Amino acid sequence: MKSGRIFFILVIGFVFMYLMYGMMQFGDGSEGRNVESIARIIDKALVQCYALEGSYPTDIAHVADYGVIFDDDKYIYHYEYSGGNLKPTVMVLLK
């Protein structure tokens, strides 16, 4: 009877550890998807700015006027302005 309980506790512990490992792996993959999603959101805001104002924003701070919320604690944003009619280069990196 005791060996059955010990086996049950070991199985439950193993399942719990396996689930925790899976959740950690899922979290690692989601950060990469978040970076891509943020870059797409910024890109859409750039196009919207160009459509409404006739030129791309000179700095990334102006992109916030189009609803983009920046998380400077978690991400690094590289914004390279090339001219009013040339789409800026935007890179989002995880800190």
C-alpha cells in the first residue's frame, strides 16, 4: 500500500516537472513572436503616418501618436530614418 502511494507521488511530481518544463519552453518561443508582432505593429503605424501626413516620422517617438506603446524596460528599438518618402528601418530586440 505504501509503495503505491510513493509511486503515485513520484508520478505526480514527474508530471508537474514536465508541465513546468513545457511552460518554460513555451515562454521562450513566445518572446520571439512578441518581437515580431511589435515590429509589425510599428510598421503598420509607419504606413498609417505616411498615409495621413504624407511622410514617415523622423523619430520613433512620433510613432507613439499612432497608438504604439513602447516598453523600454523589455525591448530595444532601433529606428533609422532615411527621408520623408523612404520607409524607415525598424528593429526590435529583446533586452
